[in-house]
Amino acid sequence: MLAPAKRAYFDYWNQRLSEELGPPQSDWARLVLKACALDAAGASRTTLTQTLTPAVADPADRDSMLNWLLDVLLSDDYLTQSQAQGHSRYRFRSNLLRQFWLRRFVQ
């Protein structure tokens, strides 16, 4: 499924961010997704907040933007939320999409 010939199936998920969110929010969503892709168990909210710090300097604005981005990414089925030891973690709903994201945006 991740062969170059099948890439179009997954490119849609990236293109959709640009179409639905537009810059700079689409770029910030990609940062969040990249952070979530790095660990199969997902990323903590603290990690995601740190990921957005260079892009959104004000802590209140950053928290509000992260809440909004997570709401979008969860409702659009990019991510799912789980609880581990009392802390939320955000990970890709689909491991295939996570693998695509790693190949496309992390390496």
C-alpha cells in the first residue's frame, strides 16, 4: 500500500489539510502530525505544545490553536486520543497513514 504507485491514496490526506485549513494552520497541523508520527504510541499534549512553540509564541494563543487543531485532526480521523497513566496521547488512527507520514515528512 505504501509503494510509490499507491502514493496518491495517501497524498489526499496531506492535500486536504491545505484545502480545508489553509496556511499557516495547515503547516501547524503538519507539525502536530509529524510529532505524532514519531512514536507509534503517539505524542503527549506537552510534546505537541512544544512543537507549536516556535510558530505560536503567546502561550494562550498556542493553547487555543492546539485545542482547535486537535479538534480538527480528531474529527477528521487523522488522529485518535488515548489515555495512558492519566495523560492523553494523540496517535494516528491508521498505522498506514502514520507510515506514509513518516516517509513523506519525517525522513
